[in-house]
Amino acid sequence: MSLAVHLRSAVCLLGRFPALAGVDLDVRSGEVVLLAGPNGAGKTTLLRALAGLVPMVDGTAIVLGHDLRRDRRSVRRQLGLVGHTTSLYDDLTVADNVRFTVRAAGGSVDALESTLQSLGLAGRLRDVPVGRLSAGQRRRTALAPLLIRDPELWLLDEPHAGLDPEGRDLIDALCSDARRRGRTVMVASHDLERVGALADRQVTIAGGLASLAPTPQESSGVG
Amino acid sequence: MWGDAALVAGKDLRIEMRSKVGVNQVVPFAFVVLVLFAFALDPDRGVLDRAAPGLFWVAVLLTSLLAIQRSFALEAVDGSRDGLRLSGLDPAGIFLGKALAVAVQLLVLEALLLLGVAFLYGTALRGFGVLVLTCVLATAGLAGAGTVYGVMAAGLRVRETLLPLLVLPVLAPVLLAATRAFEAALAGTPRAATGWLGLLGCFVALYTFVGVFGFGTLLEEA
């Protein structure tokens, strides 16, 4: 199986601080990988680095077959990142925000209505300015472009944060669907039990270094 | 590139129409500047009429700072700048789109300010062809250079205070050339504006070139 992510001795600096200090990581295409680790360990930095938002200053980084350090744009075309921030414009409606993001990525908005429906954002909510939404509704809105674009690599940073139980179940279902379609999903989360149940593997980040660990399922001998 | 520019410009203009910041704050600010000039300079001695071109462009220049800051403030909220970087949009298209949106707002403002100058300062508007051409070129220069420096300052915590320091000296040639071209038009000697319009054209070409080829690096590194 081909590798979606191949990192060797990858180093990222935040200012002068080495947020990733020589990470080695292989993620196979179609895998769901849980990134675990304490606050400040480097989970978010790793996801942002894979999206080319934090420059890798040393090491090898091949993402979806492209050298991330040389060809950031090609990598970005094939991935979607939903992070702590939603990258939404408060004065635009839900539909306008999603339409802009999808069109900017060169995608078609044919599936806009059905996607908003599946996220519980159809009807009155689709025409509400995002600035008036709750935090959970904003996070759902931020997921919509990802679902419509359906990129090869999904990078989700604490996707369950701020969501109600129904929303958390929705995220789980989306991750499972993505894996069924052969997408690679990397999820940074503190909810090891919930995400571990979805994940094929767990990668623990500590002090800017990554190490493989069994998922909670594997640890308990389930699956 | 042009499709991306239209997408970004449409997005920025839609946000401005919805938020009404331009109507409620930027335009009134420009008129307050015009009125303050009228208070500061004695209209009885005809000073305002003679100084009208310079006062008009100073008002436009100061207001353009608000428009440029506003353009990048939109991208500073909730990680929108990261969204723009990840979007896959051509950086040249983003530059042209953001500059176009600023330029459209400034052109509307200039039309209103021209009426304000005529009404408040008693200036007789003549040489419309030169006035319009000057507005178009100077606005393109203000928007282009402002967008280049706006993205440079966007990633800094001190962007609100730094941007005027960066931009105002750079825009001095626009202020000078646009004022002289306006003076020529209003004096009924439009041919005297030719050289100044040429200077504005060079300025536009320079900053369009810098923006188209350098905006991507500035967006990533700022």
C-alpha cells in the first residue's frame, strides 16, 4: 500500500523553538491515524506542517507523493484541514462561506445543499451569517467544504471539541465513511477512547517527537 | 488567475455590503476629514478652492488606509488567513482580487468626495476626462501598493500602527501626481496632466508587478 505521509527527521520551528524535533512517521493511504499526546506536544504543529502552514526547516517530508518542502501547492490541493480555527467569515452566510471555500479549491458546489442537510445546516441556518452561529454550528460549517471536496488526506485537529453528542457521532461517521472511500484521515485528539475506536493506529507525540503505539482497541485485544 | 481574482474580490465586496462598515464608518470618516479641512482653512479667502485637489487626495489617502486595514482585518479573524493559504487560490489572483475590492470601494468613495468638494469648497469641477483617468490610475496605485504592504503587516501584532508608517511614504508619489493632475484638470489645462498621469501609470505597473509576483511569498512569510 502506498504512503500518504512519509516523514524522516522532520524539523519544524515555531520562532526559535523546535516544535517538531526530528519526526519519523509513515502513514499508509487509507489509514485512520490517531495523533495523541499532551497539550503542547506538537500534534497541532504536525497537522499544520503537513498542510504547509508551518514550514519544515529540515528533514524529508513527502505528502501524497509530493515533496512538501518544494511543492506546497500540490499537497494543499489534495488535503483538507479542519483545525482549532474555522477560517470562516463572520459576515458571510453559511452557504456563502462554504461556496467560497469550495470554489477557491476549484471544486463544484453541486453537493452544497445535500452536504448542508447532512450536517444539520440546511433550511434557515444556510442563510444565517456565520457570526451568529454557535461554536458547534461553526465547526459543522467548517466541515462542509471538506465533505464536498473529499480530498485524499483529511487532517482533523480536535474535531469533537465544542460539539454536542450528536455532532460527535457525526464526526465519527464521517471518519468511517472517509476510510471506506479510501481516504487517509489523521485525527489529533485527547479523546483516545472515541477516536481510538475509529483508528487503525495511534501515534503519540511527546516533546516534538512521534512514536507508534497500539490503539486502545489493540491494547484491549479488541478487533 | 483572473477567475481567482473575481472570486476573492466578490467575497470581499459581499462582506463589505453585508457588514456596512464602508457606508457607516469609512465614508463618514472621509467626509469628516473634508469638513475639518474646511474649518482649518478659511473659505472666505479662496484657500479651500485652490487647495481642493490636495485636500481631496489627502482625504482619499487617509481613507484608503482604513480600507486596506479592513481588507486584511477580514483575514485575521478565526484563521481566515490560513484558509486563504490553504485554499489553492493563485496568490496573484488573491492579490488582484483584494486590490480590486479595495479599488472599487475607493472609486465609489472618490465619486462621493468629488461631490463633497464641489459642495463644501465651492470648487467648479472641470476636465472630467482627466479627473476620471486620474481617479482610476491613482486608485489602482493606492490599492495595489496598499495590498502589498497590507499583507506584509498582516501577520504582525502591531499591524494597525505599522501599516500607515509603511504605506504613507510609499504613496507620496501617488498623492503628488494625482494632486497635480487634478490641478491641471480643474485649471482647464488638461495637457499639463500628461506627465503626472504617466507617473501614476508607472506606479501602478510597478506595484502590480510586485503584487502579482511577490504576493505569494508575502502571504506565506508574513
